[in-house]
Amino acid sequence: MLAGSPRPVPPDRHLPVDDAVLPAGRPSRPGKLSYQPPGAGRASSRSAFSSQPVYQPRQASSRPRQASSQPRQASSQPRRAGSQAGQPRGSAKPGRGQGIRPGEPGGPGRSGLGGPGRSGPGRSGPGGSGGSGPGRLWLGPVRPAGPPYNPAKRAVAILVTVLLALTVFAGKAVWVQVHDGAELVDKGLAQRMREKLDPVERGSILTADGTVLAADVMRFDVEAYPYLVTRKYESGRYVGLSPEALAAKLGPLVGVDQAELVKRLDQPRVTWTVLMKDATWEQVNPIQKLIDKYWIDGIDLGIALRKYYQRSYPAGNVAGNLVGYPYGDLYTGLELTLNQPLTGQDGLIKREVGAKGQPIPGGRVESVPGVPGCDATLTIDAGLQYAAQRVVDTQVETYQAMAGMAVVIDVKTGEILALADSGSPEPAKPSGQTVGYQNSRAIENQFEPGSTGKVVSVAMLIEEGAATPTSQYSVPSSVTVDGQVFEDSHPHPVEPLTLAGILAESSNAGIVLAAQSISAETRYQYLKRFGFAQPTGIELQIEAIGVVHKPGEPPAYEGAAYWDGRTNHTVLYGQAMSANALQITEVFATLGNGGLRLQPHLIKGITCADGEFKASQLADPVNVVSSGTASQVISMMETVVESGTGGSAQIDGYRIAGKTGTSEMIQPDGSVTYVGSFAGLLPAEDPQIAIGVFIVDPRSGGYYGATVAGPAFEQLAAAAIDHFGVAPSVTPPAALATRW
């Protein structure tokens, strides 16, 4: 083979392509596109851009093939690379093509795959054209043919594959049923179960005599699910009752016109609607019976009752200033203080439901019972509380006062029997009330004790041994001490008064003279021991504890009040300090209890679901003064009522001990108003009850405590005597000399 001659390509290794050409003169390679220019070599049987198919069928020769008698001689002439370059050789094997004569165009090659024919005399190559002709393009090698197609083997393979898949599925099904079956059943049930809270009632608030101040009442909303009411079987028959039939039975029970009720029930796309609100059990009991009747037969009518509880206050405004009221999800007053024990634990109902949340008739129902809230019992007596509210309301109206307060304490236990405010709100209707407080004014408002504070001073003098009830003093209407002038409420000549007389006449000058031997620190300590300027321990959220400045401490800021040279003396008659009404009344209760101060409290205890009563935990008693001192002070206070400023508080047949007071109260706008007060004990020979009455800013008929508060004390004391059945006094009043 000459250099530059194209390498012959086997006839079965390339596919011819007619739509591309290669540059002339470049040799073709197996697997590459080859080009044969038009006119090169032998004449082609097709044009260079012929649209005839590349593969030509094999044609039978009409002439018998003649055996050549002349042996084939090898050509000694080398191939030329000129115009013959790129032309494939023809096949000389018998039967592969039709022979051609030298100089004739190449005959058709064999059908099928093959290389181009060889130029020159002889047959055309398989699939190619002999001689010169149009160029041919060939693709790369073709994958050899595989074994013949066998449909039976393919069917067997498919069958085996299907059987293997079925075996895997069957094994998985068995595994799921045997191993995971219970777990999957539980999961499916859990997906169908829906939880719903079963509300429990909030605990009640009761008075000491069992009157219900606050309680929960059961209420119901009647709800309908129209998409359930209108559902049908495939046969067209209604499940249960049609909207018309259900409306005929339900209309009279919910108070809705039948035609209107049909419109509300016949709405397949409506999920939920309320037919009746705030219904009592008596109202919904017939509806529940109708639901149960069909439920037994496995039929859901699409009607349900939603139970809830509503807070009610059957006693109206009695102790409304103490009980408090709901404020959204919050509460005030004792409702807030007792919120934790009053709040129960809701129960839980689990019901099996369908895809749209409807209960499945006959489905599983599980319930966890709830725990109702604990009931709280107060120390308040409902009858006495009502009487106290009525008394202060009357005094406020009579004297056109801003407000009135009354406190009643059991001196032997510290229990508050009444804590009243004028204009007490009704908890069930908090809106529209004109009161500007959330709890009781008796603990929220603070003011000067005034002359009621003098009982602390005389108790201090007796306890310290500085004086006795009969100690003698020459008392002018004003005295000057440490450069400060202290005056009585009215001018008078110098009077020979005993300590009992100073208290009976409520002399400011006299008490200043009597206490000259008592140090400022001792005065401060006795005020603190009696409970001023510290919490009382009452169970309400807001309490104004008052102010008592400490001797020797500088003022908190420039111009602020502090214990100065004047305060050292004015605190002896209840000025330059402040307290609330409960603190002032507590002083009298302490003296009535033999000088032992108890924690005043409103909550007696709670009773929970187990029925056990748990009493309130109280602070330890504080021994303020001796019982002897307390007894002497009570006798001096009895003299106040018998022959002093407290005559308006007398009650025939009963010994009353008390003290009047007139003081000042600073209002939020900075203005100063008067507070007339009277506090005391009954019966004086064996005190059982301490009472304090306070009238704020009386604007008509006077403002002194003896005028505006003394009569109110008498009315409230008389109500307490009747209510508790206090026996009349059998011993005469204490007779202490007031003058010498």
C-alpha cells in the first residue's frame, strides 16, 4: 500500500450519511466522517446530494457468473492517492454484490451495513458504489447484534419479578399486622380522638354565717352544626332528622321560630352556629333528652350543648368592696387574693370523631374528671356588713360627705366582722360605678388619726409609769414647748384636769404637758408597736400603711415632712403622721384584748374537694402593753363616753368605751379636708367588739367626730348588739375623776 493511500474500511463498520461532507483529499478513518468528492474514482450511481436511501437492496444478477479461467494476479501498480483517495475497496467475495465491468459505474452493494465499494474493475463493495461517485458520510462503529429475541424468557422474567414483589408486599403486610399492628391501631385511634376541656366550677366565697357572696352557676349554649344536619346517605335518606323535622322539635325548646330555624339549619356549608345562649339546665334538659334519644340509635342530630360556668354575686353589693369582680380574665379584691385556691382543675373529655370533627356515634369516649375549686369562708358577717354599709351611706348623705368607712373587729380573734365603704359597688355590675377604688377605702385611704391617737399616748404614759389615770395637770388652752405653740380646739382658762380628764376633754395642750418626760424614741416605738406605719396583714392586695417619721432622720428631700421639733409633740395627739381606718380601729381592738395585738384578717379558711377545712395561718400575737394598762385605758375611754366628748355614742343599758377624733386628710389634688371619727369598744366591762366609724369631708352640719361619727358608731353598735345578742351590762360604768 502506497503512502497517502486511504486505509480500506471494512464494509460492516460504518453507516453512510449523505447530508455532510469532508474536505477533499483528506483520508477517512474508521469511526470518523469520510468524504468522497463528486467525480472522483469511478462514476457514482448517485449524485453527491441524492435523496435516495443509502441502503440499497441486493439485486439478483440476470447473468450467470462465469468462472474465470485466468488466475487472479496481484497488481504490481501501487494505488494512487490522487483523485482515488478515500475510495473504499470493493468486495470480491462471491454473492456479496453484482460484478461490474472495468470502466462501468459501480453496481449496487449488498443490502445492510457495509463499507464503500472498491474502485476499478469488479463488483461494488457492500453498501457502497463502485467507481467515482458522490461523497459518502459514515457514522462510528455499530454495536454487534445480540442474541435473537425470546418472548418466553421475557415472560418468565416478568413473572418472577411480580412474584418477588408480591412476596415482599405480603411479608410487609404480615409484619405490620403481627409486629406493628397494635401500635398502628393506637396511632389511628389517637388521630381520631379529640380532646375537649370539661370546665369545673370556681370555688365560692361565703361569709361566716354561710351567705354566698360569689359563686359559679352552670350555663349552656345550644350549638348546631348545619353541615351535619343536612348530610344524607347515598340513597338520599336523611341521617336522623331533616332540617324541617329537627326544627319542628327544637324550635319550641330554643325559642326560635320554626321557619327561621330551618333557614339556619339547612346550610350544608356552615360548620357551626349558636341557637341559644346562657341557658340554664332546666331550659336545656329537654334538648339533652332529644339528643340522647337519637344518639342511642347511633344517630348524631348535629346539635350539642356547650357547658360553662358564669360568676354570680347573689348578695348584691354586700361586701362588694371586698369581694372584687372579674376584669376580663383577671380579678380584683378577694377574688384576686383567693384566685389560686378558688380556681379548680378542668376535666378532660376525649371523643372519637370523624374527618370533619363530628362525634362518631358509638365511638370511644374517655373522660378525666376535673377538680372543682375550693370554697373560701370569710370572717365577714353578712348581716353586720349590710348594717355597716347602710350606716355609712346614711351619714354620707346626711352630712353631704365625700365618703364614709366603718370597721368592726372581733377583739378576741382579730376577725374582721365588717369592713364597709359608702357606695359599695355591686361586683356583678362593675361598669358604671362611680367609686374610684378597687378595694376598700378603709385600707386604701390614709389620713391623720387625730385625737383617736391620744389613746396610744395615755397607754404609753401608764405603761412607762409616767402617769396614772388620776395624775393631775394644770392645762391651759395653749402651751409653748421647744419654741412651738400647741393649742386646744377652743380657748379656755387653765383647767385642773386629771389624765382621764385630758382624754375626756380631748385636750391637745394637756397631752403635750403630760408627756414631757417621754423621749422621742419611746414615742416612736409605741406608735410602731400599736401597728402604725406597717402592714396590718389583711388579705387584700392594696393597703396604705401610713407614715410615721423616725426621730433623728433627715427629710428624704427638701421640704419633705420628717420628725422635727414640732412632730415630736404633735404625734401625741395623732398629727404629723398618717394611718388607715383599719389601723386606727386595730389600736382599740388591741386594748380590748388586754394589750395583745392580733393580726386582723378577712379569710377564716378554705374548704376543698376533700371536705377538710383549713384555717388561715396568722402572724403571732404582739404584746403591746400589759393587761393592767389596757384595762385602765378602757376605763378612761368609758369616761369619755359618760362625761366627755363621746356622749353621742351612748347606748342605754350598755357600757361603751371610745374616743372621738377630728383630723385632716390630704386629697390627691393637694387640698385638705376633715375626717370626723369615733372608735371604741363594747361592752366596756368585757370588750368583745371594736368599732371604728370615719366620715370624710363632711360639708353640712359640722365636721367634728363627736357630731358626724359618734351617732353612726351608736347605730352600728346597737346593730351589733342585736345581731350577736349581747347581754346588757350588769355593772355600773367606771367612775374616774376628770378634775382635781
